[in-house]
Amino acid sequence: MRIGAIIQARMTSRRLPGKVLAEVHGRPMMQYLLERVERCTELDGVVVATSTDPSDDPIESFCVERGVDCFRGSLDNVAERFREAAQRHGLDAFVRLCADSPLLDPALIDQAVATYRSSGADLVTNVIGRTFGPGQSVEVISAPVFAEAVPHMSSADDREHVTSYFYDHRKDFRIKAIRSDHDGGDVDFAIDTPEDLERFRALVAAMDRPHWSYSLAELIDLQRAVAAAAVGASIGRGPADDKGAR
């Protein structure tokens, strides 16, 4: 059974355009995710799935420079883009990942893939009854089952969000949920706004070893520490300092 990761990426984010290639301490943001995914042991490859829109040419260039497979398909029908990417790369199943999750835990990906291999499920997911915070979402999907479902995705939301059709029709699929052992469902690692990007930069700046060596539990603790330090610094400035800053 050949299982690969497919990373969806585009430059035309509504709230933070170009975020997937925004530079963070000398690296484009998507490079962080790739460096973590490359350390998975259960995957048979990784492909970045972007669109054929000219705005996404920089993503293809980034992939070429890094030697990463890149598939280009529909901008708006992301589900069809995934179907075609899985078919092109001969995948029996694929892990759906988002490029705005740069600190996704590779151990979590491996857990999900191992669960898929042993469970006989059509979809293994950690987003049902969510116990993992944003930026730590993993879904492993049977490629043939997904290909059969795509023509039935009649709404724009289903075509954009890729897997929502499965959750809306749970009785038609074998779905296996995995849950977190960590108390960290409230910690947000997704990058969706300029504030999220600055939070990510602060988190990376606080690291004293390579980012991929941090476990999810360690990232949760570090994120909380960075947030607490930021609050403390804000309180320490006081009203007079804030007025002067204006």
C-alpha cells in the first residue's frame, strides 16, 4: 500500500496572501512543514498540490529548487486537485496536509498512517471531536474511496474543503478518529493572519535547537511560555510607556 502526503498550498490566501512562502528566520514558511514531514517514517513520499493559476508559480519554483514533487490543478476545486495528484503519483491513500501548518508533528502523521494501515478505515482523522489544536490536523484517506466521492461533491464548500463531504455523510464511510494524549487542544499553531505569523516567528526565535526536534508536547509548552512572556512584557510597559509608543 503506497501512502504519501499531499500538501495543499496557494498564494491567494484571503487574510494573509503569500503566507505559505513568507520568510521566517531565513526559511520560507512551507519549508518548516516539509522539513518535519521529511522526518516521517510511515510515508512513501510527499507532493505539494497547488493550482495552475499564475499566482502560484512561486510555489512551483520553490518546489523545483528544493527537489519536491509539485502537482498543479484547479484553483477552486481543491478536491479534484487532490484526486488528480493522488492518481498521478500512484497513491493508494494520501495524507491531507495544509501548508499553513508549519509545525505539524511528524509523530502524529506517522500515528495516523499506521492507524490507517491497521484499521481498514476509509478515513483516519483527528478533527472529529477535536482534541488537537489548529495547525495539528491530519487526515489519511483512501484514494479510491476519495475518487468515488469527488463527483458527488456538489457544493463549493465541499470542493474547497476537500473532506467536509465525508463528515457530512459519515454513515456512508468507515471513519476512525484518533485523540490527543496532550492537554493542548487550545494551543493554535495554524497561520491564518498576520498576528499568527508574528506568533510563529516569536516561537521559532525561542527555540534553542532545530525545530523538527521538538515534540508536540514540547511545542505546546514553549508556545504557552512565549505567550506568557509576551503578556508579562506588555503589562510591564505600563500606561505611560504605551502612551509614549503612540
